[in-house]
Amino acid sequence: MIDNYRHILKLSNRCYVNKLINKFTFADLIKYRKKNFQINIDSKMKFGTKAIHAGQEPDPSTGAIMTPIYQTSTYVQASPGDHKGYEYSRTQNPTRHALEKNLAALENAKHGLVFGSGLAATDAVMKTLQPGDEIISTNDLYGGTYRLFTKIFEGFGLKFHFVNMTDLENIKSRINEKTKLIWVETPTNPMMSIIDISGVADLINGKNIKLVVDNTFSSPYLQNPIDKGADIVMHSVTKYIAGHSDVVMGALMLNDDELKDKLAFIQNASGAIPGPQDAFLVLRGTKTLHIRMQRHSENGKEIAHYLKNHPKVDKVYWPGFEDHPGHEIAKKQMRDFGGMISFTMKDDSVEYATKILERFKLFRLAESLGGVESLSGHPASMTHASIPREERLKSGLKDSLIRLSVGIEDAEDLIADLEQALG
Ligand code: PLP
């Protein structure tokens, strides 16, 4: 009897659910899918609006405002070749595509491509070159990029010249008929040198040379290299763009259709793509990029000034100072000066730097940068350990140099932490 009753209840529930589903007819679904929810992101829209909306529209089947995580490796085809534009997730994934469109909009570029890491993105750019091609890059390049160039691509016949790019003459004198690419990083890591992007673009105007700018330290909020004449912008998305120290990813943004096809081919053929879950996390990160960057810059300014007045500190490298050698160019090409600061101590020793780093409480000692939380690092023994000592000293990277990634905590607390750590 009881079993019978349960059976009747089950059936009637099923009928109720069916009724609900039937209310929303197939025709309604088609109508909903046809409705154009796309916001027309034009170049006049301001950064924050683009950060929140570009590349994203409500999910056509449910209306979900957040881009779904399409956690799938493959897509069903009705008949061979009859599909909805998606075949296999190494080649295409809707969550990744939404992110690529979003990042392109933030760099005022036509195309965006994302990779498994910043170095994977750099690797893809290098694979567009041929043995014998020459590349000019900066002499205080991020250590991992330097390692990729010298330890991997030199072995495949590419030739690199590392010069002090703050003087454009050093670049000009290296350009020859084999030069195919100029790789700029500005501000540089960790010396915060500023390279004049428009100046470099002018040098190669009309020549068959591509200009790539690693824009990781600025983020697209502070600087848009394509507007200054760069061909490709590269980002370690891991840093400010993702912003929460929970993702490793890289990106390339560019306008040139042919070059984009070449890079998309490499992205698929070499296969260094990020997963959809990470693409989702970065889409969430970019929604607050403008707000985070404003706070990073405000805190950066307070801390840079505090350090400059500290009796034990020797030099502070931050492009917002009027006496920073690149200040005027930074003012021209950046919207603000960000939260990356390096400083050296009057007692220039690894031992003293180590002591300070061990005493930090809020400035956690860790590789990486650009997250909401403040971090500290010792480039000579961490990020730049792969650069020979004599090479790094030439660019001012001393033994005591400490790099800070100033987070978005309250500046007073960060200053109190510096106060106790410097002793
Ligand atoms: N470029 C810069 C300026 C970096 O700081 C980093 C990493 O620290 C990279 C590139 C490499 O990016 P990823 O670690 O995402 O491969």
C-alpha cells in the first residue's frame, strides 16, 4: 500500500516537472537564443566597462550571466564536419575564446590568444622565426625569458643581442638585415627601467621587423603598447591580469590577421593551451583589474616614498619618482606608475637582504607578482638566478636588491611591516 502511494507521488512529481518544462517551449528556446544579448564593445568604451563585458554575453541556453566553464575535451558532430564551430578543445574552447576576446579588448587589439603560461606565449612568438634570424632584447630581461632565449632558442639557430634599451642608439646600432624581432619589457623586471615604446616603433618603421612588448609589469590598465606602435603585446597573465595568485597563464594580443593565423596555428600545433577552469578564473580576475590597479598604484606611491626616506635604504627604483631616469617617458606611455618597486640597501649584502626578507610578515617571500596580496622577492637568488652575476651587476641588480609587489592591503599596515623588517 505504502509502496503504491510512493509510486503515485513519484509519477505526479514527474508530471509537474514536465509541465514546467513544457511551459518553456522549444520555440521559446529558439527565440531566446536568437535574442542579441551582445553588448557592442567599441573603442570608445572605457576600460572598466570593457573589463567587465568584453567577450562575454549571457549563455544562450540558460541565460547564465557568467561564462560557463566548458570543461570538455571534445564536441559532438551531427555528421562528419557538421558541428557548431567546436571540434576539440586544444583547438577551440568557448570559455577560452571568451577570455581571448576580453583580453584583446583590454589591449585595444583585434585578436587575443592565450597559452599555458607567459613563457609558453613567448615560446609561440619565437617559433614564428627561422634559424639565422636575429632578435634584439633588453639586458635586464625577466630571467625566465632570458633562459628561454639563450638556453632553448639559441640552440635552434636564433641569435640574440641583449642591450640597454633605455638608450635607443643601442638598438639602432644592432639592427641589420637579419633582425626580425625586437623584444621589449617595460618597466623592466626588476630594475624598473623604462623603454620608450614609440621610440622603438619609430626605429623599425617600414622595416620587416616586429616589435613585441612584454606588458606584464604594467597590465593593460596602465599601458597599451599597441597604441604606441607595438605589433604584439605579451602578458604573463599569471600576474596582474589574473590578479589572485591562483592561475598560471600567458597571452598575446595583436592586430595583424596573418600573424594571428600563424600564432593560432602554433597554439594548436604545439598545444600549450590553458584549461577552461583557468580561463574562467582569469575572466573573473579581469572584471576588477581597473580597481585593483588603481589601488596597487596608490599603495605603490606611498611605499616608494617611505623607502626613499629610510636611512638604511640606498636606492629605490620606481618610475613615479621625478628623478627616475625614465620618468618623463613613463608619464607619456603609462597611466600611472603601478605597485612594483625595487630597492637596495646601503649594506649591500645577500645576508642583510635575507634577514629583511625573513622578517617580513605581510610581504610574503615568494616568486611572482601582481596578486592582491603583497609579495617580496630576492631577484639575485630567485627570479634572476639564471643570469650570471657579472651580467646582472652590469644592469644594477645588486646582491641586496629586494623587489616588492605591493598588494592592495591597507598602506599603513604595509609600511608598519617594512618598518619592523628594515629594523
Ligand atoms: N615576463 C615577466 C615580466 C615575468 O615577470 C614573468 C614571470 O614572472 C614572465 C614573463 C613569465 O610568465 P609565466 O611565469 O606566466 O610563464
